[in-house]
Amino acid sequence: MSSPAPARPRRFPWLTYGLISFAIAFLAALPLFSVLFTAFVADMNGCQVDEGSPHPCMVMGQDWGDTLYFTGVMGWLMLATLPLGIMGLVGIMVIAIIHRIIWGRRQKDAQ
């Protein structure tokens, strides 16, 4: 009778940590995407956009002035989201490093 095959060691969840890091970075950058959208639409249609007040901006026959004003002002949220995102990325990196060290020790002990 043959002995059972040894269990294959589990792989470290790098993909999980990568996806979490991507989600943190994406959420932190959302205000930047809002400002880039505003600049793109305003430039393509020759509109003026600033933080002072909304200005009329005709896009495909409709006035987008208020929308572009709102999305442009949302860029100020970067003052909060970027530092929080950086702290989140550093935090997940520290957690991943600690997890990898513990995982490596357990793999070594299991052998």
C-alpha cells in the first residue's frame, strides 16, 4: 500500500493584497479622476471652469455648467483622500509583510 502524497503547500495570497492595494489607490484617486473629467469636458467644449461659481457650458445642446462646477470642486477632496490612501497603502503593506513573515515561519515549521 502506498502512502498518501504530501499536501501541497498553500501559496501566499499576493493577489489578495494586490487587489486590496488597488482598491485603496483607486478610491483615493477618485477626486483626481473627477478633476480630469472636468478639465477634459471643459477643454473640448471651450468652457470656463473655476471654483468661484458655475459658468454656462453647452455640451451636446445642454448646459453642463453646474455639473462641471460640482465635479471640479470635488477635486478638493484630494486633500483628504490622498493622505488617507497613502496611509492605507502603507498599512496594508505592513500587514502583508508581517503576514508573509508569519506565513514563511509556519511553512518552514511544517516541513
